[in-house]
Amino acid sequence: MQMETFKYDNKIVKAFTIATAFWGFIGMLVGLLIAVQIYIPALNFEIPYLTFSRIRPIHTNAVIFAFVGNGIFMGIYYSLQRLCKARMYNDLLSWIHFWGWQLIIALAAVTLALGLTTSKEYAELEWPIDILIAVVWVIFGINVFGTIVKRREKHMYVAIWFYIATIVTVAVLHIINSIEIPVSFMKSYPVYAGVQDALVQWWYGHNAVAFFLTTPYLGLMYYFLPKAANRPVYSYRLSIIHFWALIFIYIWAGPHHLLYTSLPDWAQSLGTVFSIMLIAPSWGGMINGLLTLRGVWDKVREEPVLKFMVVAVTAYGMATLEGPLLALKSVNALFHYTDWIISHVHIGALGWNGFLTFSVLYWLIPKLYKTNLYSKKLANFHFWIGFLGIVFYASSMYWSAITQTLMWKQFTPEGLLQYPNFLETVLQIVPMYFIRSLGGLLYLTGVIVMVYNLVKTAKQGSFVDDEEAQAAPLVIAHEKYKKGWGHRWLESRPVQFTILTTIAILIGGLIEVIPMYLIKTNVPTIASVKPYSPLELQGRDIYIREGCNTCHSQMIRPFRSETERYGEYSKAGEYVHDHPFLWGSKRTGPDLMRIGGKYPNVWHYHHFVEPSLMSPGSLMPSYPWLAEDRLDIESTPAKISAMRKIGVPYEIGYEDRAISDLMKQAEEIAVDLQKSGIAVDPDKEIIAIISYMQRLGTDIKAKVEEEK
Amino acid sequence: MFKQYLSSAVDIHFFAITGLIIFLTFFVGAVIWAITRKEDYLSKMKNLPLEDGEKIKEKIKL
């Protein structure tokens, strides 16, 4: 057989390893900062760009898309070439992909700090960056499929299936969740409103976890774990079932993020059922990974690479058991909006993604530099300090979640809330926040030690840009397997495989989303719910810019403990003009759905400028710039027009009167504040956001009064 | 728009039943597929990551 000699591109892999380590450090550093800010709010230094609600999305985006994102590309560019026995399709595409992705990350960091955000979790970036992401992702896709097409190995190993599913699904999710109408450069509104927007967002959000943090990393697990253990995967059959069951079921589970909300009940139940079913393929995958190590457990004791892998795969198993349990309505009723969710995602992020990335780095760097790891001792130290960090992080957040949810739901014998002041339940868990930040510090210390160890390793070795390899060309191999059928037929044909994968992931999404569009009765309309006034709309955009939804929900669930605390539970019809929905997913502060009319304007004024004046001990950061910055009034007509285009019933020509209406309402609020001794110009941003606060949840009250 | 036209035409149970049937068919199909694979094929696939065609063999051992 005529062998071909060719070269693997190691240089691009090296670039991604550096980016992975660099952004990992940055993302975790920002995480540590916000972990401390949550109990020392003054650490925002009254600078908008350093405020918790703006930089928390930087932390999540940096860890997901910068750290794990580059980790995915590092692993794929290394393993795909070797599994296909071919160099990447095109070097130029590789480098455009690399620099394009780094550019997106840099733009994300800057724009999120500036408050340019859509408010949708893990999809916060505004429309020009959304387009850039789509372009770079397609370039990545072309490069991967090009490599698969020119491969010398007939069969596609299971890792490649996971890569294909990732590329296809992330593209679909990103495009559908980013359908928005631009109002200006860097500002847009989603075409969906309220309940529909929530469903699409969490269909996206859940599957960002599934197809960005899970499937590509499972691909890496199926490649790097056998490599590191130097033995094949435990069961290839199991990996086939793992793959198809996982990608098919995952896509349905999104609505479990919206249990007990105003989402129609059938959609909630669907989310729960599929979440429970997810345990099977997830644990199948975990067992497949762990059993690969059967017979070599002695190696696990000595090899830091394997230690990291064992904990990573175990954390995957724990997180994928915890997720379905949290998707049970009764469990969700207790722990939604609490720190349990934060702990859950960090078992995934620190344990599964973090530790698997570290193991791949510890394995890959010596390999790329043709040397041994500089210090196993330091790697072991990293393992233990990182592991301890996870334990501190998770246990403190579980404790905090249990404490707080019990306090939220505790009634006195007289039937009143025992802790009616929300702040009391927050102050109770501050020690847990402190321990959490300690866990984060330990974890970050480990990362710094790793970087030192890897740099030392690189220095003692010699890097080979292009690694020579040999394999027989595919033409010859073709004849041999011509008669294959079934899955064998399928997995040797990337196009058919990709089409089937796409169908598998589309079914769940379509069956969930289409009925929401078709059936009007799913969103009962309420006659008294009217569009926002121009000033309230501007105020709402400030609420979005400052990221208030990071800590405050706007969704009162139908429990007595919530209606007692916050007021009438939320109805789907109340959100029909909300582009985007702002239900939130975490209550670091209280729900704001019925805040309208609860306090006078002056209370809100003081509370924005210095929260602890109104609520002594408050952990909310101050937003003094709202009282100083001038509202961008000129943007109002464009916003009104954009809203009308996506279905909000502003009458034609209203945009021309919007500014004068806005000024009229602003002056009323300014005059009211003046009576309380606050002199503030009506064109300040704080007036707009106060008007939005006072509007929240009041439409339904107007209806009640009418009936009376 | 089109939502109004279709609002009365679609029965929600249709989606639920269709979803269930598609899922079961898909899952059973995948299981049958996996079970009927021959041993020689499985062992070839399993060993793919371990044969990467690199000329310079591992100088380091793990």
C-alpha cells in the first residue's frame, strides 16, 4: 500500500492552548472579583464598568466562550487532524478562526462593560457581534468539514460525531435566539416577546450548556481519555447510544429553566420529562469514561492527567444527575432563584470543563514540545488545591441555598412571613459568600501554578510546528468497506451523518417552539396591559444596560410564600410587550414584578444613588451615575418605531409625539422629587428608570380597580 | 398574520404524540444499530485514537 507523508499543524493547536490558559485566568479572575463584590458592594468604586451587574456577564461569557471555547478549539484542532489522518483543511481559515474568535472575546469584554447588552443570558452580545460570531463559526465549520472530507481514515470516530453535532447545533441555536431588530448600532430588540422570548431564550440557554459545554467536551473525553490511559474506550457500542440519545434528548429540556413561571404547563412538563430521561445517556457516557480506566487505576494514583480526568468525568456525572433532579417541579420550587443553581453550574464549569481542560493541557503541552512535564509535583498540587476549591465553592453555595430558601418560605404560626424583609435572608448567607470566594481563590491559585508549570515545560522542550505523519490515502480504503450498511454506512459519510444529526436536534426544538407560535390561547391577553410610555421604555433600556436582571427577577411564582412577599403572581399576558423578557434567573435581590407604586419616587432616587440609605446593610451596589448622566432622549422615536415593527401596538405617527410625552412624564416625576427636597433635572437617566420601576406590574392593578 | 390563520387548526396533542413516537423510534433505532455492530468493526473504531500515524513515536511515557 502506497503511504502518504503529510504534516499535522501543531502551531494552531499551540495558539489555542495559550488562549485557553490566558482567558481561563481572566475569566476566573473576574469571577473572583464578583464573588467578593457580592459581599463588599463598595468594590465597584462607583464606576459603572466595574459594577457587579455589568461584569457578571463578562465572567460567564469569558468562562464559557473564551476559556471553554478556546479549549474546544484546542482539542478539536489537535484530535481532528489525527483522527482524520489529515492536516486541517486550510491554514488560513484556521488562523482567521483563531483571531476572529479572540476579537469577539475582546469586543465582548468591552461592550459588556459599557452596558451594551441584550440582557439574554449567555447571548448578551449585541447584533453586530452576533453577526461576527456567525461568520467566524461558519469559517470554523468549513475548516472542520473540509478536513473531514479530505481525511485519510475512512471511519469517523465518535469524537468527530460530537464535534459535528456541536458545530451544527450551536449555529442553529445562535441564529434563532439572535433574531432581533436593530434600533441603532449596538442596540436591538428581539422579535419575540414575553413568554415566547423566555422559551426561545432558555431553549438556547439550556442548549448552550448542552452543545457548548458538554458535547464538544464529550468528544474531547472520548479522544483524550483513551490517549492518556493508552487504552481504547470501554464500550464503543455504548458511545453510539450515548451520542444519539444525548443529542436527541438534550434539545427538549430547555423549559425546565421556567418551571412554575407563566410558561404554559404542557411546555414545563415536557421540559421535566426530557430532563429526567437525560440521566440515562449522561450516566452512560460517564460510566463509559470511567470504565475506560479499568485495570489502570494504579496509574490514576500517579498521573495528574488521569486524576484531573477522573474528577472531571465524575463531576459530569454529578452535574447531570443534579440537573434532572432540579428539573423536578417540587425540587425546583425550592431551589430556583437560589445559589443552588450557581453551585450546580460550577460543578460543571470548575469540575467538568475546568478539570478536563487542565488534563488536556497537561497532556498536550509536553506532547507538542516533545518533552516531559516540568513538575508532576506542581501538577499534583494544582489538582488538590483545585479540588479543594471546588469543595469550598459547592458546599458553601448548597448551604446558602438551603438556608435562604427555607427563610423565604418560613411562616409564623399566625400565617405571616417570618422573614418579610428580603435583606435579612441575604445577610444570613454572607458568611457563605465569603467561603465561596475563598474556594474561588484556591481554584485560581491552582490555575496560576499550572501556567507556571506549563511555561517551564515549554521552555525545556522544543516545539515542532508541523508534525510529520504517514497514512494510506482514502481511495484504497474505500473499496474495502464499500458493502458496509447501517451506522457503518452512515458514519463514513459525513454529509448524510450531518443531515441526520441536524434533524435529530431540530425535532425537539420545533415541537416545543411551534405550538407557542401557533396557538394564541397559550398566551391569554389581558386588556389592561398597555405598551410602555416612551419614558418607561427608556427606563427599561437603562435597566437592561445596568444588568438589573442579573440579580432581580420579574416573575412571581404562584406560591403563597411569594404572593405574600411580592404580590399577585405573574400572568403570561402581562409580558406581551416585553421585548426582551426580563424574568431573570437568580434572586440575589428581591423580585421586582410588582414594585410599581410600592415606594414613592424619592425612595427609588435614594436607593439608586446609595441603596444602604434606604435598606441599611444592603448589598446592592450604588448607581450614582444615573442621577448625573443625561438620558439619550433623541433615540426615542427610533425605539418606538422598532417596537411597532415587532408588534407592539403604538399608533402610527406616535414616534413624532413620543419625545414630548416623554418630557411631560419626566417633568412630573422631577416635580414630585422636588417636593421631597431632591433637585434633579427631568432629563436625567434616573427619572426614566424610576418611571419604569413605578410602572412594573401595575397594569393588572388598574384592571382590578376598574372592576371595583 | 399566519399565527391567526393556524390558531384553530392545530391540536396540541398532535405534537405531544408525534414527539413521543419520533423519540421512541429514534431511540430504539439507535439501540438496535449499536447492538448489531460486529466485533471487528467495534475494535477498529475503538483503536482509532491510539493510531494517529505520527512518525516520531512517543518518547515520553505517561
